Amino acid sequence: IFIRCLVNHIRKQIAESSDETDFNRLYQAIKSVSSELNLSSVLQKIADTSRELVGSKYSALGVLGSSGKLSQFITSGMSENEKQLIGHYPQGLGLLEVVIREEKPMRISNLSRHPESIGFPKNHPNMDSFLGVPIIYNGTVLGNLYLTDKIRGEEFTLQDEIISTLFASQAAISIENARLFEAETRRSIQIATLNTLLRNINQVFDANNLFKIVEKALIEKFHYKLVHVNFTAAFTATNSPYYQLIDQNKIRHVVDNLEFWFNRKVLSSARENDPLLNDIELIIPIIVSGKITALIHINDNSNSYFDDTDLEILRALAEQLSMVIENIELHSIQQHQASTLAVSEERVRIGRDLHDGIIQSIYAVGLKLEDLGYRLSSGTKTIQVALEPIIENLNDVITDIRGYISELNPLEPKELLFSEALTHLIRDLETRTHIQIDLKTEIDLNHLNPETVDGLWHILQESLLNIEKHAEATSVIITFSANNRSLLVTIQDNGLGFDVSEANTTNGLGLTNIRERSDILNGNCNICSEIGIGTTIKIAFPNP
């Protein structure tokens, strides 16, 4: 119906200056172009049909980009060999620029004689007569028709200009319809691809694998040429292979403003002029918990069709990726907690088995040996003397195994207040060894930071374990104090003591672990011991 109305309108305009043959050719030309919806096919058909319509040897369709310059140049009448010999398409200079600038039809009998003609490039066929017609849609110039070398006649006529102008009006509608159809088709494909992608990535629990899946989908399904998805740190670290991919100023803009960066300031206005943009670059942030965790970087110089739809789809993808990344982080935490719980349960089981099995068996053997020694005490003195160290060794083994059980089931200060965990540690040692332990503190132990608590906990554990195994002490004093600059920890026992220089040489008694823990806290560790008097460990480190 639309074509019929348009035909009636055209019939009235050309009735006085055209015969029925011209009208029929125009009608067929409009019908041919209107039946096509593929944009590339529409552009080529416009170039071919316009040449046939007015009987010219050559024709071309120049499509204008968002800058008002030629972004595409579709020719008709030239062989592929001729195109290759010319090498490059026109840049929109000379007479082509005049038509672009004037936005109205132009007829010239001889191109070379026009004052603004700049000639032809090497290997370009010679052309004489010229007809240029703008293709306008809703007041916006989409491009221009360029017709050269009238076949029947020396130059193009007014009638040719009228027919070409009318054809250009319909060509503008066909171009816009094809663009809309292609945009909707792409949108449908992208939405379907996005839905499939989101279903798949919801089952992914590895971030690197997630990024690879997204990159592949955007390249294969969205037809972007270069796509990179990774954590923000990968793009900003100077030693990363991604560092040179993006201008760091662009990344700073994204991070500072929590918004995307696109190399077209106003995408909608660019879309109105030319959706076939060159050199697309886009950075979409993936925001997790209010922070930019990762980036989607698209750098496409392959003349891909890109418009508002792409931006909307990519924003939706980024929002979904933020949730997937958050789920991956939660999954990782859960896996770690489950692993830690499994290890903890296994340690408890081993400790229980040692206590219920091995210790009880050894203890029973010890009782039998003691009984045997008692029975033999009235007899041979040599046998009793031989049995005493055996019984003593068994008791030492039992003590050691109990110590191992204690290590297999350590109290975790992260699960309790530090003061509570330390009290449990002390009571456990007192119960096992009957050593009296006195805790003195001038500071609030529960206000120490986690790093300090972790370091002190391992120092105290190692120190008390050494006392239990080697010191034969009856009393231990643990003191916490502080001044303006330092936190001071003192662990003092009244045990056997030892030669510190010899212990340093043999790397014994766990002293190395204590010193290493002190170094981690940037502390100064001083160990003093006197044989027969006892041992004192003093550690001073910056007050946290």
C-alpha cells in the first residue's frame, strides 16, 4: 500500500516531463530496493539500480559517518580488478565534498572543467558527465548517489535529476528500514545469547574460567573483534600482559566515576548519523559490593555495527557478572571453611584415637612393669634397677603423646576472645602437667589487632610446649605490659635452664620458631637462661 501511494505521488511529479517507460523503470527500481532488508544488500542494490535507472556507466553510493565524512563507498559498474588497481576508496574531497556540503543535487557536463575538481587517482577510469544526489531521511543526510558518464547523451538531464532524486527519497527509507531490521535482529540474537550465557556462567565457580567463557561469547556471538575480561588489577599492574591494552587514564575515569567509558561522547547522536562506527572502544566496569572488581574491554576496528543496544546488553551482562563473581567469592569461602572443618575434625579424631588407644595401652604396660618391679623389689636388685628407666621412658612417651594431642586440637583464638583462648591454653597445660601458671596483664588483650594476636598465640604455644617437654618447671609467669612505643611480653619459668648458645647452634627447643614469629611482628626477641635457675623470654614489638 505504501509503495502504491508513493508511486501515485511520483506519477504526478513526472507526468508532464516523463513518459510511461521512465515511470515504470522508477517503479521497478523502488520495488526492487524496498524488497530487501539486509543492509549490505540494500546499499549495493541502490548503487546498481540507480545506475540502471538513468543509464549511466558508473555509479556509487557514499555513506556518511557520524563525523559527516565518507565511511563507506559502494560502487557499481567497475570490475573487481579495476577496484583493486585504484587501491583505496575516495576520501570525500573535490566534487564529492561539494555534494556533501551543499546537500542538494548537482549536474555537471564535464568533471575535469569544474573549478573544484581535483582529478582522479592513478588507475581510475576517466569520467566526464556527473550527477550527484543526496539521500536524505527526516532531514538527515545519510549519504549521496554519484552517477557518472551518461550512456545515451553527452550529459545528464533534468529528467535524470528528478528521477534520481525521487529514487533517493525511497532509498533513504529503505536504508533506514534495513538498519532498523538489522538492529532488531542483532538485538534478538544478543538477548538470546545473553540468556544462554547467563544460564551457563551461573554454574561456573572459577573466575578465570568465567572470564574466558564471556570473552569467547562476545567474540563469536556478538562479533566483536577484540575482547578482554579480567580483574581490574590485571589491567593496572605494570607487569601484567594486559597493562598495555588500555590507556590508564581511561581506567582511572571508570574507577573514579564508577561508570563506563566509550570513545563516542553521545552514542545516540552517533547512532542517528551512522551506526556503522569505526574504531569502537568500550570499557564496562563490573561492580561488586560498591567496588570495581573487573572490567570488560572491547576494542573493535572492524566496522562492526554498534549502537545503544550493544551498550544496554553489555551493561546487563556486567550486572549479572557482578553477582556471579560475588557467588564465586562466597563459594570459595565456603570451600575453605569446609576444608578447614574437615581438617579440624580429622585432627580431633586422630587425637582421640591416640588417647583412647595408644596411651591406654602404654599406660597398661607401665602398670604391669611397676607391679613387676614391686614384686621383684625383695629379690635381685639388678632387675629393679633395669626396670626403673623403662618405666620412666614409658611415662615420657605418654607425656609426649599428650602433647601431640594438644597440638592436634589447638584452641583457635579467632573463635574466642584472645583472653579466653589464652586462659583455656593455660588451664589445659596446668591440668596435664600440674605446673602453676600465673598470667599478669596490664593491657586489654582483646583490643589487639588480629595479626598481633596470631603472632602472640603461636609464640605462647611454642614457649609453653617447650616448658612442658624440657624445663621440668613447677612455676611459669606470663606478663603483658606496654609503654608509649612498645608492647612487652615476658614468659619466665623456674625450670632446669639450658645453654642458649648451644641451643642456637643446634637449632633446638623450638627457639627458631619463636624468633621467627617475633620477626613477623617486627619485634625484638631476647632469650636468657641459666642452668638450675630457669628461662626468661622477653619480646618487645611496636605497640599496635
